[in-house]
Amino acid sequence: MKIGEIAARTGLSIDTLRYYEKIGLIDRPARDEAGRRDYDADVLDWIAFLARLNATGMKQADRVRYADLRREGDETLAERRQMIEAHRAAVADQIAMLNSSLDLLDAKIETYREMERDHDRHISGAGRAHRRTA
């Protein structure tokens, strides 16, 4: 696959793909007879995985380290697993914090709803009292 097709299918720019090659996030592809990049289709799954790691907040340096370990082969399986486990724990902590924050926001929203109901009752009651005296 040519770089333009990879860009179109991944949503990454051609410049980003070249940068990813430069820093080692993706392997440098073979070249065709004209010297153009010719990627293997497997790069699509790898780029999708990298995007997921990025979406979970994994730092680029850690993604590059992971890519380097992957390139080294099966001798690095345990180290790669440990990296993913550590990152998973960090993501789980972040999710717990976000869930706690959602609970806080839900409680605050309910407090405002109660305050609005009290306010509306007060206004409605004051309006009726005003009409009776008029």
C-alpha cells in the first residue's frame, strides 16, 4: 500500500506517517521500483493499536519504547506485557477518578435542581400571596 492509501485509511497525514517512521513508531516500509514507500497491510492494525494507546494517554516515548521492543521480537514479550499492565493500571486509576468526578458532578446537578425547585416554589407562593392582597 502506498503512503497516500495508508493516510486515507488511518486518518493520519502523510507527514505524520513519515514522522512515525522517523521516530520508530512504525517500521520503514519497503520501496517499490520507483523508490516510493510500499507498506504491508499489517501496518494498519499496528497504527490502530498505536492510536488506542495514544487515546488512553500513553506517552509517545513509551509508545516508541514499546515499538522498539516489538521489533526486537519474542525475547521482549514479558517486558511488553509489563508495560501494557502498568499502563492498564494507570488507565484504570484514571477511569476511577473520572467516575468519582462524574458522581460529584451528578450530586452538584441534583443540588442545583433542588435549589431551582425551591426557588420556583418560593416565586410561585409569593405571586399567589401578592394576588390575594391586591
